[in-house]
Amino acid sequence: MAPTSDREPAHGREDADGTLWFTVRAAAAFIGGSPQTIYAWERRGHLTDPRHDEHGRRIYSQQQIAAAHRTARSYNPATRRRTA
């Protein structure tokens, strides 16, 4: 992963009700990861029901991306808390 200063800023598109929407590339920048991470979340079912922008690209809301990020982290043994 690139250092924070080398990453492009994450720019979402805001709709009329204030929801931010991100393309796969912008979503990856938003989480500080790569587009491959977003594609993996799609394959695993963490991200479902994308909308499509005027160019036919999949877009996800900020809430969808944040929920997928939490779900992916909960499945990662390195980020789980021990209960014992």
C-alpha cells in the first residue's frame, strides 16, 4: 500500500440527499487500499447491489463501503480480538 501522502484523495459524488457515491477506484482510495480489494469484497459478497453511473461504472455508497470494510476486518484473524 502506498504511503498516505502518495495516495490520491478519495472523491465521492454526492447526490441530492447527501449520499456519497464512489467508483471502485475512488472506493479503494477511500479505504486506503487497492481496487483489487474492492473486487475481492464483491466476490465475497461484502459489497452487493451496486448502482451504475452515467458511464456504466459500478458505484457504491459510503455506507456500503464502510460496512464492507467492517465485515472484511471481522473476518481477518489478525484484526479479531481474543475473547479469552
